[in-house]
Amino acid sequence: MTLTFDNSYARDLPGTYLRVVPDPAPAPRLLVLNQPLAAHLGLDLDAGDAESWFSGASLPPGADPIAQAYAGHQFGGFSPQLGDGRAHLLGEISGRDGQRLDIQLKGSGRTPFSRGGDGKAAVGPMLREYLISEAMAALGIPTTRSLAVVATGATVWRETALPGAVLTRIAASHLRVGTFQFFAARGDKAQLRAVADYAIARHDPDHAAGDHPYLAFLDAVIDRQARLIAEWMGVGFIHGVMNTDNMAISGETIDYGPCAFMEGYAPGTVFSSIDHQGRYSYANQPVILGWNIARLAEALVPLIDPDPDRAVDLANGRLESISGRYRAEWIGVMRRKLGLVGEDPGDADLSDDLMTAMAGADWTLTFRRLANEATLRPLFEDFRGMEAWLPRWHARAGEGAAQRVAAANPAVIPRNHQVEDALAAATAGDMAPFQALLAAVQDPFVEREAYMLPAPSGFGTYVTFCGT
């Protein structure tokens, strides 16, 4: 088969990337290929092409591999040059719906942005991204997608020797907040404008001819990110590393490193091994949304208005709206999860009071079982808060609530202990547990008891790692 590339980023934005080819995999072996996604993209992929093209062993015709430049605030500290240190953007294709999409290899070798890293990835982290991104897609949450994972036949050294792998990622684009920061930090207004114009043409073409296209672009990014983070919060997802280089202006979830789903509800939950201060805890994700968008606004100030003071005032007006816009998105998510029809002034209080009442209880199962008190009650050590709350919910939700709750709340999420078991087996060469878990999370509203149970008591405190 062939891929039809139209590599607009490489063509239209010289000076924003470096051309570099992936490392050839010595002995590629296809681990998983996302045939439904391939069909959606109009790709008739066979295993041989996938194994070769998506491992770096060979390049598909028309590919123009590049490593993109970007900067970023990492845990609050600014790094003026990051860039793709272990990724190669092969190019862009058009899906069947006409949307332009990036095809990127991750874990495909060193680039000039590697900063001393080996540019490689191990089987476990790449399969984690495949699994979690496909779970998010099945939950209806905007996300980059995973097309394939190919074992390279090479050894990757982390704490120990691990089998290497390459992930193929599909994204609406890989433009990040950090992309704009890279050129703003250098005072390169011409390149900053070029990147912004490209982003608007690709993601928000309706704003291109407006009086304030860059302000309208900032506004659109706020909308997409407020909606995305509210959806994360609704399923108990914790990204784990919400650096500005990991916030895509497309509004898709990107870079599944130390991510995980919260089980027992605790606002301060952190899974990342390096997040010692809880900067990216569950409850802080909406706060970091605003912080990251403020960094984007800073980068765009030179474009927003010729008068710097007016540009700052205009940007600040948008930033001041983020809290309210996120809150509206969150209440919308909660109305759906609670099976509420229409809007009522008391919905915000109803949602907030549930958060107080369900402290410590399993996040996913509490919502799933709201309409069945007999199965809900065992999730709680102290049910008194729920006893007071449930009559209020029944009165507001009315008839048909049970069906609406079941339709809005998944039965299955990627439970942390099952993810680890599946990845450990895959690393050892057994893909069966991974395939079984993948099938379950791709159909999350079907009750499969084996994939619904919380971690056993002996599982302990869960810690995730970025994989680099």
C-alpha cells in the first residue's frame, strides 16, 4: 500500500525543525496494529509495511522525517530549547473526513534535540500510550491516537535492560504551547507569526480574516483545553506531566507518560514519580490549565496588538475568563454523569456536595452505581454523606436517570494493577493479557467484572514513570 503525504509543516515552516531520519530497527516485529483506526484513516495497512515503516527500518514513500523545535515550562521551570528528542514526524496525511493528520514515530532514535538521551523507548511505555490513548478515544475524550507499536529488536537501558519499541502516533497536529514559546523566547516575531498563521490555518481557519485573529486563536485554544480538562476530570484521569510542551493547541490529550486513572477519590492524588510537590495532582489540573494558557498568551502578545499595553489588556481579559469557562464545562460534564436533564441553578451545589460525600470511594464505580444503592453502599466506609445526598439527586434526576447514568459512565477503565500486569507480560513476550485488557477498555460501557474491580489491597501505592 502507499501513504499519500502532504507535508505542509516541513514545506511552510522552514526554520522550525531539523531534518533527521529515524534509526533503523535491527529486527522489527509488529506487536499491535490498530486496524480500526487504519480503516478510519483510509489506510489499507498490511503487517509487513507496518512493521517496516513504523519501526524506522524503512521510510514510506513521500515521508519527510523531521524533529520539531519547541520550548516548554517543565514543572514550572522554563527550558528555552526542548524539541523532539526521540520522535520523528514522518509527515501528514488526510483522513477520510478530510482532516489533516500527523504521523509521528516515537522512540525512533536520537535527534539534535535529544540533550544526551538515547532517543529510544521501551516496549512497556509505548504499549502504555497505545492502551491509554485508545481507552480515552473509546471514552469520547479528545486524544492523539496510536496506530501501531513495533518492537525494534534492540535493547534499551533504563534501570535495567529492556526490549525497545517504537510507537506510531496520529495527531491533529503536534503544535504545542511550547512551540510558540520557542520563538517568543528568541524574540523571533517573524517566525512566531508564521507558526501562529499556520496554526490558525490548520485548526481555526474561520479566524484568519478577523480583526484580531491571534486573540481569537487564543480564545479557541482556551475553549478546547477547558473542555478537555473537564473531560479528564470526569473520568478521574491524571495526566501526570502537564508541562507546556505537553499541551497541544488542537485540544487533544498528548504524551501519555506518567499518566493513570484515579481509583479511590482523593483530590491530591499524584502518580508521577517526579511530581514531589503535587503540581500536577488530580485537583490541580484545572489550575495548570490556566497557568499553561497564560504562557501561551505571553508568547502571543507581540501578535495580538501593535500597542503592547493594549495587547496585554486584551490577553488578560481572555485569561480572566478561564476559570468561569472551565467551571461551566465541568458542570456540564457532571450533569451528564449524574443523568440530569436540562439545567438547574442547584446543579453546581449538587455536584460539589457529591465530591464531599464520596471522598475515598472508587471514582468510576460510584458514578456507575449511583442508581443502585445496594451495589453503591459497599464502596463506602462511611455512607452517611451519601444517604443525605441521594434523595436530592433522585429528586433532581427524575425518571430514566438509571439509564442515562449507565450510558454516561464507563464500567471499565484501565485499572492500574491490570495495566502493570499486562505491560509486564508484554515486556516478557506474552501479548495476550495486553490484548484482553485492550479489548475491554475499547468497549468501556460493557460490564466485565474481571476488569471492573479496584486494585487488591496488596497492590500498594502506585507510582508511574515517564519512560525516558
